[in-house]
Amino acid sequence: FGSSRLAGFPTPTAAPGRHRPNSTMLSGLFSSGASVDISLDAEATRKTAPLGRDKQGDKAYIFTDGEDVAGSAIVSLKPGKKIDHQGIKVELIGQIDMIYDRSSSYDFFTISKDLEPPGPLTESKQFKWKFGSVDKSCETYAGINCRVRFFVRLTVVRNYASNVVKELDFVVQNLGIPPELNNPIKMEVGIEDCLHIEFEYNQSKYHLKDVVVGKVYFLLVRIRIKHMELDIIRREITGQGQSQVTENETLTKFEIMDGIPVKTESIPVRLYLSGFDCGPTYNNVQNKLSVKYFLNLVLVDEEDRRYFKQQEIFLWRKKIG
């Protein structure tokens, strides 16, 4: 049971807004007389989700594992203009991007389709493209040090000028498998001759809209406790070996007791996960990323000393969106 140790968790840092909404076409000027656009085909009922850590920021369409990803690409020319190119192609890419070390970005899959062979283009042209039954076992993730991206890239290859590239992100979410076994968490912890408590949570695995139900039972209280809280902590582990980086982020601090408890007192716990920025547990994504979640029971005494105990929980997605 952690004693007199301040839990120093970093303040969440919002990732810069790098994306534009997927509901509009991306346009880019690559010569005085031409522009390129790319868009996704999506029915009006398809759900969207934020692309980054800012939940009020840009959103994109959600796709799941095995779904087709299709859309349109347009190269627009002004009347009387023409361009010479070495081919036009579209790629679907899954990428792990280390935010503070872009040189370590890693494309874990790439699928490419040629839209136009090399040659001159003398008029505007629209291309339909489709990637069928795409394997998307990883999910989109935007963290402190790492993000997992899925995007479509349109490239006009040119000989004597820079290639023209446009990227359009989308979000991947996958339904989890309901656990067959979901044992409760029950532990007795304390400080010898000072504090002895028993805490219990109704289960160890939760979906993202679930409710944590439990109780804290005081068996021995010789410390003047002034309040107790339950925190949800996200632990992001990136990299491997000596380059591995671990970041702890406190998603919420939920007060469950205010005042001095007495021996044999039982404090109920009820915490709704839907109100917080939780995502699924990820284990060793592409050997580069793991994300774990913990319930952190914290007691604070009248001298502001903190006593805490962490317990890992497993989170899974029950519903898309």
C-alpha cells in the first residue's frame, strides 16, 4: 500500500490539430492550373469520432476491421492547361507515429492502387477507388507520445517537380469480445498497526460504458483520514528496451468519501466510465504500443499524506462510436 507518496501524474497534453474534417474534400494547388481532391464514400448514417486528443476537434468517419474503404479522387485542370506526370496512385496506410520523434514513424501496412499510367493529362479527371475487406485489427489511437493513424494518400508522381500528395484520415474502431470470465477484485491492504482496509470491485473487466461498483471496508483506522478518492489512470507504454517510455495520465479523480471513517464502516463505490476519456486496453500493438488502465484508490490524511493502491482493469469496446 503506497504510503506518503504523491502520485505525480503528467498533465494531459493536447495534440496539435493536424487534420481537417473528413466531411469536406481536401484541395491542394500543385500548379497554376490544377488542383487535387480526395474524399471517402460514406453513408449518411456512418458514425464519426475525433481524430486527435481534442474531443471537440476535427472528426472523421469510423470504419471497422474487414470493411471496404472506397472513395473518389479528382485531378482538376483549368481550361487549356495540361500536366505531365509519371503516374497517379492511391494508397491506404496504417501508421504508428511517435509524436516527438517523427523519424521513428512506422507504416505497418500499405495497400496501393494505380489510378492512371504515366503520361500527359489534358483535362480534368475523376477516379473511383476501392480497397476491399481491409484488415484493420488495430484501432486509431491518439496518446501523449504516440498515435496510430489510418489514412488514404493520393499521389501524383512528377519527374521535374515535387510529387503532389494529399492525405485523408479515417478512424478505426473494433468491437471487443465479451469476457467469458469476469472475476471480482478483492484485496486487503494497509499499514501495520495504523490502517487496514478491504476493497472490492464487482468485476475486473469493463466495457467503455460500464459502471464500476464496489465497496471499501475499514477494518482498522488509527490515521485521521480526511477524504478518499478513486482515480482512473491510463498508462501508455511506447517503444522497446532502453528506448521504452511510460506515461501515466489521470483521467479522473472521483471523491467517494469526505470525513473521518470509523472502524467497520463500509463506503460504497459507483463510478460511471462513460463520462471519461477511456479507450480499450491495447497489448503490444505492432510491438510498439501498449495502453493499460488502473483503478487507483487514494486516501489522504489530515497532514495531506497520500496512501494509495492501484489495481489494473481490462477495458473493451462494446459499441462503435
